[in-house]
Amino acid sequence: MRRAVIGFIRSLGTTHPNSQVVLNNYIALLLDLGRTENEIKAQLLELVQWLHQNGSS
């Protein structure tokens, strides 16, 4: 799922309104999977760092 989120955000850019929708849905999915708040924050931090290092629009 993370790869799909990265691909979507890279294609639209981080400032596109749908990118926020995708992130919100990703967070909801992680919650449904039983991830803790700290686990979700860690995964989002990794995602942001990856996008920063590898470029996004």
C-alpha cells in the first residue's frame, strides 16, 4: 500500500488536494489494521523522508 501512496503523491505532487485525501485514507487503513499512533507517525515520517530524498512535485 505504501508504494501506491508514494506513486500517487509523486504523480500529483504534495500540494494537490487529492494527495491529502490519499494520506488520510492511508492513515485510516493503518488504524483499521491495528497500528498504534506511534507506528503510524513513524510510517508517515518514513514516507515524507522518502519523498523528500527522491523528489516529488
